[in-house]
Amino acid sequence: MRILSWNLNGLRAALKKGFMDWFIQESPDMLCLQETKASIDQLPNELREIEGYEVYYCSALRKGYSGVALYSKLKPKSVEFGIGIERYDEEGRIIIADYDRFLLYDIYFPNGRMSEERLQFKLDFYDAFLKHIDEKRASGRSIIICGDVNTAHKEIDLSRPKENEDISGFLLIERQWIDKLLSHGYVDTFRIFEKGGGFYTWWDVKSRARERNVGWRLDYFFVSNDLEKNVRASFMLPEVYGSDHCPVGIDIKV
């Protein structure tokens, strides 16, 4: 099974940059999208109905903001939008698809750079999410988490760690949350296969950083440790354009 995840920074914008051609060519079993910036009623039919796929959208109350989407060849047993906490769910950040064998979380984690208030919102979101999945694991569920976490975990996960250690996205408190997530029984799938640096999923557009590969690794696949042995590959697709992020993916046997 191949699952792909991509922060599109606007689905309608990506559509004009060849998104559908890429999607049809890749034909993943599941495609998780973040920062769609659109509700499903704002999209053309070619995005609402794709042959062979179940389609699910979770949009923010605020127009043109946030939003996640899931395209799945396999029909989930059930789908939930959010984790039952209004202040987070109204921003359209989480789709939870129950495939019986595992729960798939498609998440656009908050960005903390705008203000101290938004940084605290991000940290609160992190903690609420971890509490939520802890409860699911305690009930015996296996979990796959993908999306834009908006934090680079280690120094090797961004080009210029020293210059950015006081910037949200690489603050120690944010990075420690990823440490905590892993300590609760999750695995960063990319690091199963690749231990080195120089691999990024986001680049600043204004400075044309992508051309110089001056980037950050902000997009992840985590799996609960009972699924680690099932992960066959974890990868990035930096050659795929259309957003300031590139797609990431896993191949997993379930």
C-alpha cells in the first residue's frame, strides 16, 4: 500500500500547476493533502469526483484557510473530522480514517510564527493531539500519522539550524514535543531508512531556496511502533513541484 502526503499551499493553485496529471500518474492508494485552502463546494468536479477514489474534505470555518483532504481507493470503515475540541476542529486540520487494521491521521499542524498566541495554540494543539492518540493506542489501535508538522526535529532536518534556533519551527520546545511523540511509541519512518542530512520538504519561495536546497524537513510519516516492521519504504519527492512543499510517502504492508 502506498500512502502519499502533500501540503499543497492551496489546492486550486496547485490544480493550475499540473496537480491532476501528477495525481493520476502516481495513483497512490491514499493521498493526504494539507493546506487545501478550499471547501469542497469551491472545487471543480474533477477534484470532487475522481474515479476509483473515495473523497473526504475537512475545511476551516474561515474561508481560504487551512483545510485537509483525503483521497482513498479503499473505503474507510468510518471517517471523523477533528478530535472533538472546537478551537482546533474549526480550523479544519484533521481527518481520521478508520481502516480497521489502522487509523490514518491526515493532519495540518498549526504554524507558530505569527505571534506568541499562535505559538501557544500550536503547542496546545500538539499536546491535545498526543493525548488523543495515546487514548487510541491504549484501546489497542495501530496508527499512521502524516502531514505538515511545522517543526524540523533535529539539526540535520534544516539547512541552517543555528540561525533558526529562536524561530518557531525549530524552537527547542517544539522539537521536544516530537521527542515526546517518539517516546510514546511512534517511529519517524524516514529515519528508518535515512540517517543523514540534506533532505528537506519545504523551501522558502521568495529567496528561491529550493534551487539551492536550503530547506526544512517539516512533513512526516509517523507510525505506531507495532507497524514499524511493516514499513517497506519512506521517501520524499523533491522533484515534484506545484507547492513550496514537496510530497512525502510510505510503502507499507498491512
